[in-house]
Amino acid sequence: MDVWHAVKQARLTLFCLCSLLILTFVYSLSTGILPVSFSAIGRTLIGQGTESERLILIDLRLPRMLLALLIGAGLAVSGTLLQGMSRNALADPGILGINAGAGLFVVLTLFFFRSATHQLPVLPFVAFVGATLVAWTIYRLAGKAVQPGRLLLVGVGINALCGALLIIFQLKMDPRDFQQATVWLTGSIWQADWSSVLTLAPWIVCLVPLAFLHSRPLNLLQLSGSLPQTLGLRVEQTRKRILLIAAALAGSCVAAGGGISFIGLLAPHIARRLVGPNHYSLIPVAALLGSLLVLLADLIGKNLLAPADIPVGIVIAILGAPYFIVLLFRK
């Protein structure tokens, strides 16, 4: 009976989140410096809008919002994997330095190979290399037991190191490149276009289902002692695979949207309160919550001080920092 109740609750939660996500998406399409009516949105989406409506909705707002959905889902699932793998409630690709590692490699590419920055498909691979290298370093330094406290301390140290290196290379950049890198690292998606969406989409479409396929191993990793090995789980190999998927998700999202932190922390925690610790329901709910949080942050950022545009990363940091402090006190 409890299992059936949990399944019903997960389905209801998924339905409510999908409905809320659709409503927020449509409302966000209509708002901005130039408001667009809902009837105009409908006309434009079926190909009957005016030239200005197509420019505003199809060329400017729609790719930006789709990118927000993809980034939110990717970072939320990455954080869910890291928390499940390490059994650490504070694990997050931003806090542990994985985002900073991905950002560092992208900035190095901007610095040494300026021509490569115009080839968008290159950046996710560069960010993936940086994120994977940092994740592997944290994993090795934290030890095979992956103790929660040790993992957090190592991650914070690596994050500080990558942040310092980022500042050094930014200061050596051309002023225009420095400004571009600074805006990008704050987590800004206001320059999103269809090429950015098409570059990130294959990573999210492939990796999120792959993460979901690891729901059972993640559930087994929550068991204490040697129980996972007793049940036939190869703990070391499984953790490495999960870490690689989490790093790939975080790296590709950083390449597309810059240094957006706290989504990988907030979304899994809220999802766990809604549907419990079972990763079969936790991963899809966290993905929807991540998309909703980034979309809401983008909605706030583009309207709060319009015509000025607040980067998404700053809005999420303002919302996420107090939650992180509360978690630290509780843990």
C-alpha cells in the first residue's frame, strides 16, 4: 500500500510540475521589454505572426527559454547523481568545483584558441574535459570510501583553486574578451540562440535517460556498510560511471550557460521532500524542478530591473545561498 501511494504521489507531482512548467513557459514568452499577447504567441507558433512577433518570439525568446529548460534539467540531474553517489546532502557540481573546472577550461580555450570559441560544438567537449578532470581529482583525493565531509572539503578547496586560476587568466585577457567571460561566468543566457540550443540538446537528451537507468544502483548505494556489494553491486565501478555522467551533464551546461550554481543543490532537495529518496521518481522530478527554477530565475532576471537584464546565475545565487546556509547549520 505504501509503495502504491508513493507511485501515485510521484505521478501527481510530475503532472503538477509539468503543468506549472508549461504555464511559466507561456507566461515568460509573453513578458519582456516588448510584451506580446497570448493570442499573438498562438498565431506566431502556428506560423501566422507578424515579422516583429516572429523576431521577438522565435529568434530571441524561444531559444533562450529552451536553453534555460535544458540547463536546469542537466544541472539538477547532475546534482542528484552526485548526492546519491556520495550520500552527501551538500554535493553539488557548483559547490564541489566541477562547474569551476569546466569554466576554467572554457576560459583557457577563449584565451589560447580564440578562433575555436566561434565553433559552438567545441565548447561542451572542452567543458566536459575540465569537469571530468576536476571530478576525478576530487574523487581520488576524497578516497574510495567517499566520506561526505572529506568530499565536501576537497571540493571546496578545488573550487577555490579553479576560481583563482580563472581570475588570473581573465586579467590577462583582452578587455572585450574579459567582459564577455565575466558575464558568461555569472551564468547569463541572454545571448542564447538556436545554435546554442542545438549544441546542448543532444547532451541532455542522451545523458538524462542514461542517468535514469542508474536509478537502481543509486538506490543500492544508499544502503550502509557492505550491503551494496552483497547485493551484487560493483560499488567502485558504479561510482565512477555515475561521476562521469554527472561531470558530462555539468560541463555541457556550463559551456552553454556559464557558472550557474545551486540548481544541483536545490532541485534534488526539493524533489526529495516531494517524492522521497527513490531515484526512479527522484531523478525525473529533480529534472523538472531544475528546469522550472532556471526558467523562473530567467523570468525574474529579465523583468525585475528591465530594461537591464540580471544574469540567471545571480538570481539563483540570491535564492540558493540562504538555503545552502540552512543546510550547513542542519548538517
